[in-house]
Amino acid sequence: MKKWKKLLACLLVGLMALTVFTACDASVGAPMSPKRSNAESKSVKALRDKFKMIYNVEMTYNEDLSEKAYYVAYWVAGTSPSCSVNKEKTELSRKNSVDNVAKTYLNQGYYASAFDSMGIGKGIGGGMGADDFTPGFDIKPDPNSTSDIIFVLPKDGTYPEAMTKAAKGKTKLGVAYVVDKGVSYAVVLFG
């Protein structure tokens, strides 16, 4: 019986060591994942209220834009995630290499075409469709690379400058989330 207890103890120690070596927070359990929204969610209502207060316009929740936001969330969650355990961060950054075609589309504000060029949405429902939306998150060049861009998703419940600027003059919004270690980061699209 003592041998079985020792063997079980060794297995548990090995499992804990494996968790440390992967550098991920096993206490949360779930890996980074995309999450859909709906018109009744607390977060969507907060976004609508925020932009009604700022721009005095009624934003409507849009299913099509929300599905496109989900494609972006799915893509972000599928990139090589870091296992940083900093739960205080207000944003989630993801880097991706892009070709000159995608860069040109991004610079011109043709986000659906740029995202299609990057493969976002392919394989889980098609492409991004018409260039009829503006992302409510930062997409910026990587200062350390000429071929990389960085997607910067804000923590749910925060309203960075990129989101506020993107909302101006828009009447529709779509929302999805990337959930990492129990923290939700918003993918917001305005149309």
C-alpha cells in the first residue's frame, strides 16, 4: 500500500512540474478561446450606452458584424498564445506577419479585404464579406519588424481611443470576445 501511495505522490509531483514547464496557469483550466455575444449581453448594452452618451446616436446590435467579430476572435485565439499570467493587463496583443496586399488594404481602410488576405474567417464560415465595417481595436505595425502587425484587443469594459474613434458616425456594432485565463477581451466592429 505504501508503494502505491509513493507512486501516486510521484505522479502528482510530475503533473505539477509539467504545468510549471508549460508556463501556463493551470488553475484556470481553459485555453484561450473565442466567444460569441448576443444583443442582450451586459457588455453589448454597456457599449451601446457608452456610445449613445458620447455621440448621441442609437447603436443597434448587428448579427452579421458580430459573426465577423467572432471570426477575428477565433483567429486571434488560434494564434500562438503567450501564457502570461498577468491578469491586470488591459489589453491582449497578437502579432501576425502580413504581406503587402494586406498592408495596402489596411492602410486604405478595407478591413474585410485585409482580413480575408490574412486568412481570418476562412475555414469557419467563409470570408469577411463586404468592406463595410471599421474595427474598434488597434491594428498597428510592429516596430521591430517590417512584415508584422499587432492586433491590440481591449479588455472588456474598457473603451480605448481606437474604439471611440471607430464608433464615430456609425450606427451598428458587432461584438465577440477572446477569453484568456478568465479575462474577456472585446473584438468590436462598427458599421
